[in-house]
Amino acid sequence: MAVTDSVAVMDLPVEPQSLKKLSFKSLKRALDLFSPMHGHPPPSDLESKRIRVSYKLQAEYGSVANLSGQQAGKQNKAQEKGDQGSMSTALVPLGGQEVKASRNDGNQGAVIPAPTMIPKGPEIGTASRNTGVLVSTTDRYHSTSALMERIPSRWPRPSWHPPWKNYRVISGHLGWVRSIAFDPSNTWFCTGSADRTIKIWDVASGRLKLTLTGHIEQIRGLAVSQKHTYLFSAGDDKQVKCWDLEQNKVIRSYHGHLSGVYCLALHPTIDVLLTGGRDSVCRVWDIRSKAMVMALSGHDNTVCSVFARPTDPQVVTGSHDSTIKFWDLVAGKTMTTLTHHKKSVRAMALHPKERSFASASADNIKKFNLPKGEFLHNMLSQQKTIINSMAVNEDGILATAGDNGSLWFWDWKSGHNFQQAQTIVQPGSLDSEACIYALSYDISGSRLVTCEADKTIKMWKEDTSATPETHPINFKPPKEFRRY
């Protein structure tokens, strides 16, 4: 008997009302679960608050429903006049009890619904007359944009800089000019070339002062010491040499690289030399003893750019594996790896005053903060070529040199490109030799020297006749902010 009863109970149809309640419960649970505000205190439910207030008012003012039609009409008119300016306290009639009231058309005893006293709130999507606050339908369920960090819309306006012009072309090398370095006294600079020679030039006149021979392959890196009369060079012959400029000869060679050496840098405070090459390793050498102090290994491809700082991170390297690494020189390990670039990081430039640096790749030029390496922003234009070299002076002018002979000048603070110059090959050269391999500012930052594939060295300076009126800033702040 019990079994049949239970079967009968199971066969009973589900009431439509309870099914509706179950559906609403399931919907509410799903919304609460997938709401962006999940885990936070739930916002107040305006609808349930209105219902609670309506029951309370009905209990307190229920006697109004028993008034005669005339009294109720007078009271309603008085309330309409008194509450005309306030939407939040207006009484709206909802379906409820029925009372007899007289109408103006003369029909006595007509049955009309009694007004249930419920405070009428501000309409959804409209502003309240008293407060002016907009009540939106998305008050309960916010979009995910409310959780995203907002980028400030104020973009720094670029400073005005005069355009740069070419004022001297120096010929003398018999091959591509691949590297450059300035003397700390700013009286001469040296260039390394694919003709396997290092030439020293006078800054003021551009005349050749000296030619050094000793490498058996093209010279890709040069550095002049600020403490000693030493010049350091590195090339594709795997050799790193130290030249004594008092004797004009090689006094030390640093052996250890397994392939060509692409870049080198001197530490500003310690007597160590940093070199990077095709063996994917940045090697640290003691200048005095010719010994290799350590090998900073971690890159997966050629180390093609390096610079050093007096404080951590003391060594920063860029590689063809599209990463930038900060190194702990004491432990010989990686501190941070920046993976913002998508192509090879062939050039980097440390700002002489600020604690920041820029890195160049075929996809973009990016600025990073030091010492932690926070990404600041991209430059606002794309050079759309392989960038071989870059340099920045104290005035905040960043110069970048491209594989197609383009020389672009940027405002460091805002990332605005204020000039695009194109190098002109010397007569007799091919148009395809319009390529800039290296560039550097002099110590004062007023001259720029570029080393090019047409075997020439070109010198640039600011146009003194230019004014903000003749060369205005054509700057448009970016609408979209790219984070990477």
C-alpha cells in the first residue's frame, strides 16, 4: 500500500507556480555566481525595498481607503500640489482595495481602486529632480570595464625641438662603417669598419688623425675608457682588443668568445668590460688581468646590445631572442627578463639623466623604467624598418637609425616623432647602400654622427634658423593606449 501511495505522489503534476519559482531561483543563483561583483557584498535590491515600504505604508495609512470619495479626492489633490516638486515622495496608486468615490461626470457610487500609498522612486535611467543622480539599469550588474584599470587621458605635450640637418660628409673607409665611439674630452671620435681598420677623426674639422690595424674581420663594437688612455674594440673575428692610445698598439687581447662579438660596453665605476656576441653569452672581463670574470648566460640567441650602469641592474642586455635581461653582477644571474618585444632587440639607449631607457625592435620602440623595468609606453609612430642603432642626449632628443637609411628624431618625454630624415648615398654607391649601422651623439649632445653602408660618416646638427613658427609641432595625442 505504501508503495502505491509513493508512486501516486510521484505521478502528481508539478504546479506551474512552484516551477516558476524554481526557475527564478536558478536564474538568480546563476547571475550571482557569474556576476563580476562575485565575492563582494551584494548591492541593495531596490524592488524589495519598495515592496517593504509599501506594506508599511499600507498598515499605517490603511484608513485612507475608508474615506468618502470627496475627502479622498480633496486629499489626493492636496498631496499632488504639495508633492509636485518631489518625485521620491509622490504617491502612486497600485491595484488593491476598491472604494466608492464620486466623479466629476456626475456618476455617483462608481467603484474605483483605492490608492495604495507607495513612495514612487526615480524612474530607471532618468535623473532625479532633487539630486540629479542618474539611476541606471546596470546598477546591480556592473560590466567588467568597471574592474579594469583606467589609463589617464592626459598625454604629455612634446617640447619643441629644432630640426636636424646634415652639415658634413666624411669619406675615408673602404667598407661599411659599423661602429663609433667618442673620446671623453670630445676632441676626437673613432669608427670601426668592415675594411678591418679603426680610424680616429677630429670632431671639429672632420680630418683623419690615425688609422689602427689589427683585426682580421669587420669591427662591430668600440668603447673609449674615461679613466685610462684605452680604446676597446670587438669584431667578427671573435677577438676583443685593448689599444693603448699613447703607444697606438694592442696591449691586451681577451680570448673566450666562441663566435663573432657584436657589442661591448665599459662599466662606469668598476674596471670591467662587457661583451656580447653570437654565442648568446654576455662575458665580463677584468680590464687589467685579461681574465674572464664571469659569463652571463641565459639568452637563446645572439646578444646584440648591452649597456652598463653604476647601480643595480648594472648590466642590461638585448638579444635576437626578442628579450631584454637585467643581470645581477654579483651573483652572475638574471634579475628580470622583459618579454615585451616581438622581434630582435638590436639597439638600446640609456637616458643620461633619467632612470629610464629605450629599446628598439622592428615592431616598436619602447620605453622602460629603471631599476625594476616597468613598461612606460611605446613611441607614437612606427619606423617600419630594422633599427640598428639609437642614442639619446640630455635635451631629450632620441635618434634612431634604420636599415633603409631613415633617421628619425623623437621627443623622449612624449614619444612624438618630430622629424623624419632620409640619408643620401654618396655618388657612385647603390641606392640599397642607404643604411645606417651606428650613430652616437658627442659628449655635448649638440652633434650627431652616423656610420653608414655607403662607406661614409655623416655629421648632423640642429638648424639654428628654425623657429616654432617655421616648424610647428604637429602633435595629436593618441586615442588608444597600447600597453605592449
